[in-house]
Amino acid sequence: MKLEIGSDKPENFIEYWPGQYDTFSYLEYATGIPHVLFAVTTLKENGQPNINFHAWSCFQGDGGGFFAILAGIYQHTHTYANIKRTGEFCINFLSLLYYDKLMDTIKNNSDDENEFDAGKFTIEEAKTVTAPRIMESFLSLECKCQSISDLSDAGISALIIGKVMHLSADKDFALGLDNKYSKDGFMFNIHAPKNLITGEDDVSGVATLKVEREY
């Protein structure tokens, strides 16, 4: 038996906070697709470093370059304004060990806040952009903004595509099928997947990878 869900939100999908299905599509909760978690770093207009703990993205390229495709940057955020102003950002991948510290940067994100201090992270100078890297990251990508567009034409989320200009990798996470694919490597956001029968949200989760097969 398969459950079929179309372009209209099912009647039984419970809203848990006002505007939930404006901020996120109901289909996000219905699909339960995991997304890799990372931190986008930029500089605020006053020079303070900004950290955006983020998912909802992918990374793809061809002979013309490698690109970070950020599909859910909210237009009211510092990150959106900073990228639009400077045309630069860094993407930093950290392990589950740093989850709580990254959450601290969400709780302390005023205009005057140094979000590296809020999360007790160390600033590392990038090679090709002015945006800072997070030294504790096992992999960082330095990006120049290629394009910005309104994801749904609703003025809520932006689709930002950045061309990767440079990468920095911890040598212990640069050995192929290594600890990048373990509890010490990439972490994934599982965003409150729905019970499609009752319409209730489950709790959100954070997952890590385990290599099950080589080929």
C-alpha cells in the first residue's frame, strides 16, 4: 500500500507553531529527506563574524566548476544580507561533537554579536575570500556567489549558488573512505518527519553515516 499526497496540504497535517507551513513546505515534513548539516560563515556589515547553522542544500559540479547550492537561506537573515552585500561565504563541515556549540550561535545572533565567540569557535583566515573559516571544521569550502534568486517567489527563502574557489581539509579527513563517513564526520538533519497517517510531526533528529558497502 502506498500513501499519495498531492499539491494541497492534507487536512490532518497538524501545525505545531504559527506559520510553520509558510516557513517550511508541508512536503518537507512528509518526505523526511535528510540533509547534510554545515555552518555558513560570513561577515556582517559591522565586521562581526556570522555563523548560520544550515542544511537544505547540495553540492554539484562539472567541468565548469564545483558549486554549493544553498536552497533555503531565509531572506530575513544576516547570512542572506551578508552574501548579497559581499558576494562571499564559507561552508564549514563539523562533526556531531560541535552540535550544541552551533546551536549556541543561533541563540546569540544579534547584529553586534561575534558568533564565533558565542559558539566558542576559532576564526581561521580564508585563502580566497574575506569571510572567515571555522578552524574546528574538518572540511571548509570558500565560495564566491554566482547567483541569488527567490526560491518560491514568495519572498521567504533564497536560492544561492556559490562557486567553490578553494577547499581546506583536515589531513585525517582527506584519505578517501575515512572518518568523514562516521560519527566523527558529516552530520545530517532529519527535520521532524511526519506520520503520514495521523498527520503528526515526530521529533527532529541528527544522523551520521556508516559505510555499508564499497564498490
